[in-house]
Amino acid sequence: MDILPGEIQEIKNVGSLFGGDVKMIYLKGGLHLFVGKKKKNANKSETLAASSHAAIGMHQIEKDFGADFEPALAKSEHDALPAVENKSKYLPSEQLEKGVELYVLSKKEKVEVVLYKHGLTLAKYEAKASKGSLELQKREINTKLIQADKRTAEAMSRAIKDKMHEMGLNKVVEKWSK
């Protein structure tokens, strides 16, 4: 993949792997590319992960390289990436066979439930914890990449309910943004 300098929005050091830096290259179209050495004696960097969400890309590197990957410390809580929980176990088997994954990302009171496949976000709910409730604020479904179906929607709903229970919240409030 050739990337032109004008396509790059930001390059950031996000950790180290096998003694070399791991860089996140954030492209203007929204893609996050993670590059670094895949092996100890490698002479050049390669793509380690690609993701529409930085936290999921980091999660993928941590999953693939385990203790060999050392994430960089965030300069502040504001710079820290959200926590990532894999909830793919709730998806129907036909979605899993297609490589679809389900993640819950959380940071403070913000929660995102993301349906994901090979670096692309298929569907997403954005929510915020407030006054004992989880406020659903935004829903995005990429109908070019996925057909809405009841069992996948139920899996996303179950992931939301799990997170609500974990956060001690007792109801869902729909406050969709325009």
C-alpha cells in the first residue's frame, strides 16, 4: 500500500515491539495503520494491524504479540485509549465464520459497542453513562458492508446490557443525536 504524505493526518509512537518503535499512522480517511518489526531480527517495519478505531488496533497487537509488545504510557488520561472488551462470543456462528467481531470500548462514562470486520466498522452504538442510565446517543450501520439481522442486533444488545451491569446502571435511555 502506498500512502502519500497528504493522506496522513498524524503519526504517533504507541509502543515498542522487539526493540523497535510501533507507530500509529492515522490517515485522513479514518484508517489507523500500526507499523513495527514483526520479528526480533527484522530489518524493516511491516504493518502489524489496521483498524478504523485506534483502541481496537492496539488490542489486536496486544493479542497477536502478547508480552513482546509494550504500549507507550499515555501522557494524560485524556490521551489514553479506551479499554477494549471482546464480546464476539455473543455473535451468531455465521457472523463469526465471516470474521465479524464485537467489541465494547469504554473510557470513563463513554461507551461504544462496535461490530467490526477486518479493520472496518460495520455498525456502532455510542452511549454515555448518566444518572444511573446508559444514554444511547448515536447509531451507525454501514448497510453496504452488513445486512441488519435480529440475532446480530441481539448480540449487540447483550454486550450493552453486560456493560450496563458492570457500570452499575439500571436502564437504557434513547437520546439519539441528529
